[in-house]
Amino acid sequence: MNESPPPREAWSSQLGFILAAIGFSVGLGNIWRFPYLTGQNGGGAFLVVYLALAVVIGVPLFTAEISLGRKVQKTPLAGLRELVGRRSAWRAIGWLGVGAAFLILSYYQIIMGWIAAYLARALGAGYRDADLATLAASFDAFTARPGPVLAFTAAVMVLLGLVVGRGVQAGVERAARVLIPALFFFLVALSVYSLTLDGASAGLVWYLKPDFSALDAGVVLAALGQVFYSIGVGMAGAFVYGSYLDPDRSDVPGSATRIVAFDTLAAILAGLVIFPALFAFGLAPDSGPGLLFVSMSALFARMPGGDLAAGVFFFLVFIAGATSGLALLETLTATAMESLGWSRRRALWTVVGSLYAAGGAIALGFGPWSGLRLFGRGLFDLADYVSGNVFLTVGGLSLALFVATSWGFERFREETNRGAGRLRVTGAWGPVMRWLAPLAVGLVVLAGLGLLG
């Protein structure tokens, strides 16, 4: 027998929504993924392309998802069923978004467990001088032991669950009011410190001075994919957060623009933390996904006061990951509450248990199950690939096409401009929503599926 769910919650203020949504957008995609992609794609030129695409593509699509959530005042599955009907193919937008959120959080929690372990190391034994090969071997050895990894992961998930269990205002919003200012404080403080290191200017020039001869189609597609991943279009989080807004007294275009601006600022600041320091100590900026756990550990081992810097850095990364994790967990919890008629507590801990079970399998994929391959991929890589290259991108493409065709630009503009301030959706957005956004996201889909040469 279904339980009676509590009355639908809402944000206490527009500021509370903005801070919570910034927390959703700013995560490991900014602090981990953006720097290593910038390093692999030539520095300044990648940054310029990323900034342009964040404005032209990121803001409109993020605005559309928030607006759609506010319009239906429900989570994606129930909201789209009510809006387009039970038999409409557009309902896939909701399923793809919820599926992406579940798969992303299933492996995201494991990365959060790694970060918690490295933070504990900074606060305990600290970082000692070691070469990159030794640090890489240490990281591989740690991730191959599922027991410690799952212990740290369990602590992370219980912490996130306790916050989400308090509800939208008392839990998610209150946490965002503390964590987001702290996040940007530490980003600014670490970037200032990094820029004072001897030799940091070379890294600053490499990062900020564009070399457009390095640009090619691959760099542009990488920047577009990072805009998509970082802002969080297609993960259902913006839809759910938008559904908690007052339909008549909330400014969607202005809020979405501010959220994307702060998300982009966080990525830029992360680069200012990492690249000047790497150049100062002669480390490569193009070390790929191992940048966070291997190259930065080598940096702290060589840096005066490295243990303190490591503690602050990994605490910063933990905050960034936690705010995004809260948004994804709230998305899944709210969907279960509304779709199944469950109480918040029952929905939350059922979701946490399901995620932890999925995460346990992924953690085993680095150790006892490391030889297991599905479709030619390990479990971690498979979850990352399916969520990012199928659910997330196809869901984003479906959203763009829904706005361009079924919802229609004029109805989108009318709905989105309700309660808007000085920044409003104008006719100039038309070509972007009708043609440019679907085309751009379609290219990301094709590239992610390996269908572009």
C-alpha cells in the first residue's frame, strides 16, 4: 500500500534556488574534468571556445530545462506524462534524465570515496616526496582494494543522505548557503596562492593566452561536450530544481544565466589553481584523468607546506563533489516519492541503498572483477560511457528537439518570461533554440557514440 507523500516542497527564496543550482552545476566536472581537458586540448584556445559555447549553447538549454520543470511543477517522469500524455515519445526525456542521474551518481560516489580518502591522507600521514610513477602505483593499489574504497563511499553517501533527508529548504538549500560561499572562497584563496609560486607565470600564460593554431574540430567538440557535462543539462537535476520554483514569481532567464556564469567561473578558477602550480614545479599539464589524484599529489609532495595545501585542495574538491551529489540524490529521491507515492525517508534510503549496491559492483571492477568486460569496457568505464554518451546526450538532444518542435519557441518564450527580470527570452533566441542547439547537441551525441571521424 502506498504511503501518502508530504506536500510538495519549494525553495524559500530565489537566492536559495540559485545557490542550490550552482551547487548542482559546480562539481567534479569543473575541478577535475575541465582542467585535464584543457591540458589535453592546448590551454587558452580551448578556454576561449568553452566560454563562447557556454554562453551560446549552455545558457539556452539550461534555461529551457529549468523552465520546463517550473511549468509542470513535478519531477520529470510525472511531469512529462501529464504534459505530453502517457503514449508520447517525449516522455523519454524524463526517463533518460533519471537514468543518467542514477548511473552518474553510481560511479560519482566512488570518486567521492577516493577524494575522501585523499583528504584523510592529507590530514593524517600527509604527502611525501615521490615520483609520478610511484604515486600512480599508489593510486592504482588503493582503488584495487574495494573494502577501504567502499568504507569511504559509505560515509559519503550517509552524509549526503542525512542532508537530503531534511528536505529541500532545511537540507539541500541550507547546505548550499554554507557550501557554495566556502567553495568559492577556497577556489580564490588557492588560486592566489598558486599564482605566487616561482615560475607560475609560465602556467598562467599557457592557460590564458590562446594558440588558435591548436584548434580543430576535435577541440571544439571536446569543449562543447564539457559545457554539456559541466552545466548539467539532461541530468534531470535542473528539471527537478525548477519544479520547486514559484511559477509566477521566479526569474528563470536571469537565474539560469547567473548559475551558468558561476559554473564557468568555478572552472576558470580551478585552472588558475592547477596550471600555474604545475608549471612552477615542472609537471605536465596534459596528464589526463590522473591529473587530480596523481599529478596534484606529486605537486603537494614537492610544495613547501604541501600537506596543508593538499588538505585545503581536497576539501575544496570534496565540497564541489558533495554539492552535485546532493542535487542528483534529491532528483532521484523526489522522483521516487512522486512516482511511487513514498515518504521522503523511504524513497531516500531505498535510492541510497540501490546506488550503493551499484557502486559496490563498480568498485569491485577495479579489484576482483577487474578482468570483467561488458561490451569491451570495465564496469566504471561502462557506467561513465552509457550515462554520458547515451543517456545524458540523447536526453539533452531530446530536450532541444522538444523545445524546437513540440513545445515550440513561442510557448517556450511566453512560459520562460513569466516573472523574468531585465534579462528575458527574445526573438534572438529563436535560431539558437530551433536550429543551433539541436545541431550542436546532435554533434555531441554522434561524437560520443564514435560516429564522427
